[in-house]
Amino acid sequence: MLNRVFIANRGEVALRILQACHEMDKQCVAGYTQVDSALIHIGLADDSICTGKKSYLQMNDIITAAKLTNCDSIHPGYGFLSENAAFAVKVEANNLAFIGPKPDQIKRLENKASVRQLMADCGLKVIPGSHARIANLDEALKASEEIGFPLLMKAAFGGGGRGIRLVKDAGKLSALWAEAEQEAEASFGRSEIYLEKFLDHARHIEIQLLGDGKGKMIHLGSRDCSIQKRHQKIIEEAPAPGIAPEKLNRLAQDSISALSGMHYRSAATLEFLYQDGEFYFLEVNARLQVEHPVTELITDADIVKAQLFIADTQALPWMQSDIELKGCSIECRINAEDAAFRPSPGMIQKFDPPGGNGVRVDSHIYAGYRVPHHYDSLLAKLIVRGVDRKEAIAKMIRALAEFRIEGVETSIPVLKEILQSKSFSRGEYTTSNALERMLESH
């Protein structure tokens, strides 16, 4: 049984992990950087320790901090080191439990290019593209002839929408190749690139899974994450609208089959693109997702507590028959950004979140908190649940109208336009045109 968890993350997810730990009668230690010394969860933790100036990527410093504060486990949250196999190996080599997948599972799944072949071997349909790293520009040009334009150039070890380039012809590929490699190296410490056919009117669909590490898995339904800016999700919804439930259930069962054979442990998300009635495998996220609350609201399941339960018992907290999808949930990511999606760091002068039945706010900010420029611009996640999609949309529009954040610019005005658009209410959008159609139709 784990008793003292080291939180190797920041912001709202660090607070979320702390809350789950305390509700399960576990102590937790907040690891933080000098830049983040004013984070709210630090004062709520049982102990805290500074791990450096501004980076959450220093593996040895984090592990040393966890051992110095007598922790028996590390929860990596999402982002940073959450999908870094080398970090998971180091954690367990130091007799600490890694709250997440087994290190060898992360290793198998962290290379997005090779995972395509792995999932194809498991029976999933994959997007046409390369199944291994592209060594140089000549190889990329040759592969592009087989795949066809337009295509996407992607970082094999990427995530969070970074390291992606849309390539419309061979000339653009030549011009962008070195730039893509450099960005991949700078963002992820690995320069490997792979190519993937660009699906021009697809929706982004996810399946949430939990595994016990011994071969048993369950799913918690689907999500739609098609509304994105620069390949980064800004609105998520569960379950995915406009797709027959039996079709989504088959996708969920296929997803379970793909991961159960490797005895997957903890939370995972399989991502797909849906176009012309077909699902195409996109990637596996071997960690907690930013958008996990929409799944929690329609299932009444606590995914973070489930991660802790699995780490404690090597068993699932529920059977598939326990999971019932109820209503519709929508999440809006509130970012410190202006209308052009440029970061807007600064001091929060006022923070007055909405409330009411079926409204949840996950946030780490408060009046007087200074939003740093060093990290992601996420300020809060506003999540609502309604008995159906119509009520959920109405509830989100009301909640966005009541949300007050002053001192920095936020994405709330853009989110309000999207929620009030005809395209959103009708579900008429894809990953390619979501923002444009919605902002034009309102």
C-alpha cells in the first residue's frame, strides 16, 4: 500500500492529484520549482521541496527530492516526464513506485511512429504513413510519393500538438524538414520524424482505458476532441456526439484488445481520427489526459483515484458492468491567451469561477497569483454535465458568461463564440475547420 506520494508536476493537475491522495488517506509531497513557489497545492501538501529553478524535467533531482522527503511513489501527472520511459525506469530502480504504466510499456508506446505498426498488428486500422523514423530528407521525399500529399510531418516522440507540420507538396517538405527536426529536438530531446497522410475532414475521437497490469482492462467511454487550435485541444466532449453508440462500443472493445495483450497498467487513451465512417488509429497516450474530467462526469468515476488504486492493489476498481454513461459533458480549457492565441502572462487581479448544478472548475489560480511565462498557459478547466447535449451546451454558455478572470487576457471570449455557434450545436465540424466554421457562423 502506497502511503506517501511525490507529485512531479505543477498547476491544476498537481492540485488534482493532491486532492485524490488526501481523499484516499495518503500523504503527498509537492515538488516545485523556484518559479512556481506560489502554487496553491504547495501549502496544502503534507510536505514540499524545491527541485530546481524552473524545470520539471530533471529526473535525478526529482527522484532525489522524493527520497529525501520519504516518499514511496511518484505520480507524474501529464506532460513533462509522464511518458518518459527512462524516467519510469529510474523511479523503479530507486525503489519508488511509478504511478502509471510499467516502464517497458511506456518504452513500447513512446515512439509514435513504431506504435503505428504495433497497433496495426493488433488489428487496428492506421492512417497511411511511415511506420519507422525517416532518417533524412531523401527518405522523406521517397516516402511522400507513396503516402501522397497533403501529409503531416510529426515528431516521433512529440505530444501536446507540438512538432507537427502540414505539408502540401514536395517543395514545402524540403523547406520544412530541417525546421521540423530542430523543433522536435528542442521540444522533446529527440529529432526523429515520421510522415502521416493528412485527413482533411476528420474528427478526433478518443477511448479512455484502465488496465490492472495483469491483462484485465475496461473502458470508460469515448470523447470528441476535434476543436483544436494549432493541433492543441481547446474543447472536449463526452461521449463523442453523432456516432452510433454501438459503433463507439466496438471501437472501445478493439482498443481494449490492442492493449490488454501487453498487460497494460494504469490509465491510457487511444486516439483515432474518424472520417467517412471509418476510425483510423492515431496514437496512444500512456498517461492521464488533460481532458479526463469529461469522462469522470459522465461515468462518476475518479480516474486519478483509479490510478492510485491500481498502483496499490494491481487490480481494477470496477468491472465493465459497473460503468454507465450518463448524459453529456463538455470541457473548455481556459488559457491565458489573447484572441490570436498569444500567451498573456501576468498577475491575476480577480478570479471568480462559476458554480451551480453540474458545473466543475479545476484550477490552481487565485487572485494575486502571477501567471509565469515559462509553462503552458492553462489557467483552468471548466467542465459541465447535462442530461443531454443540448442542456450541457446551455450550461456551458451560462458558466462561461459568469466566469470572471481579470489581470490577464483569457480564451473565454473565443470559447463563448464557439459554444454559441450553429456549427457547434449541430456537431458540424472537423479537426480541419472547427474554429473557422464556428467563429464565422456566430
